[in-house]
Amino acid sequence: MAGKFEYSLGINELKSKDYRLWQSLVGEFLACTQPEDGTFKALAFGLGVFMAITVVGHLSGGHVNPAVTLGMLVAGRVSLLRAILYIIFQCLGSIAGTAAIRTLIDEVYYNGLGHTSLAPNITELQGVGIEFFLGLVLVLTVFGACDANKPDSRYIAPLAIGMAVTLGHLGTIRYTGASMNPARTVGTAFATNNWDSHWVYWVGPVLGGIAAALIYTQILEKPAAKVSEVSDKYGTHADEREMRKLESGRDYA
């Protein structure tokens, strides 16, 4: 019981060298330094996420988004400690990336530095609703692409997640800026000192991510293969190998 408690909180991750916690934190920091400007097309957003997950996915799982991290926490896939540290480093990475862009380009090219804001006729509650469904779709895609019982999906996971981001931007960028990612909005809000309706970009995606985690793990997740099915599979393969040996006429003794 004590071991399970330590795992849930993440205490064991501070003790063990096997979890590579510091490398995961560096990965989440670097992934969130990718600049996102409102002048970029939706495809650029998706390709940026695709690239980030491809680069750091093996270190941290490539969450790159507090909504994803909190969804994973609710599903029991990460510890509380790791989730908290991931979110901190995601936000710091976003701030660092936006600050770098602000330093490197002239002010005439800022164009708001890609800061997400509500359209004039969109209320805060409507914004929360839009960002909720964006977070829901994104985190459902993450869980579906990373399902341990669907090993073939992991090969296309970065692309699938990137395309989910692209789809979200294509449909809603004109209404809320299509944040989908609280860390992204933290970076641009910090750089522009514009915190108007900032809570919308946390509450919406995070609630959507939590809902997605519950929906996928309770309803959509593919069941693990039964032990008997695994045994039959490997037993069949073993029988096939023995038959090939006999047919070849070789002496394997």
C-alpha cells in the first residue's frame, strides 16, 4: 500500500535513477519553447506539435500541454509530482520561447506574438466551451494514439496529435485563437502582459482533457489481451517453427 501511495505522489521518482525525471522535465521545457504566432497557418501549429513530440517524446512522453498532463494524472498514468513539475516546465518553456521571439525580431513583426484572445462577439463562457471541446478532441487523440494495447498506433502518434491540433485551429482560431494549451497562452500573456480572460484558456482545455481521460479509459480503451490469447499466439508461432524445422530436414539437436 505504501509503495502505491509513493507511486501516486511521485516520491519514488525522486529516489530512483530509472525514471529520468530531470530529462523528462528538460524535454517538456524544450518542446514548449516552439514559437506559435497567430499569423501562422493552422498547419504550422500542427507541424510544430508534431516536431516537438517527435523530438522529446522518448524522454517525457511529449505531453507539451498541461491539459494532456492533467488528463494523464487523472488516468493514473503519471504521478502527482511529475504532473506538477511537467506543468511548471511547460509554462517556463513557453515563456522562454516567446521571449526569444520577442528578442530576435523587430517590434513591427510582433503581431501580438500569437497571443490568444476572444473574438469581440464571443463571451468568456462561450470561450470556455470552445476550448473545452478542443481539449477534449486533442486529449482523446493522445490517449487513442498512445494506447498501450494498440502498439501499432504509437508509430503515427506524433502525426495524429499534430493533425488534431491543426484541425482545432482550422475550425476555431477565429473565435478564441484556438489555444488548446494553457502553457502556450501563459507564454504569450507573459510576453505581452495581457491577462484578459486568461482563466478561459486554463479551465476550458483542462476540463476537456480530464473529460477525455475519463471517457477513453472507462469506455474507449482497448482491453488488454488475455493471457490465454497471448499463450495461444506464441504457441502457434512455436508450432509453425517446429513444422518448418521438420520440413527442412535439418538436425537442430
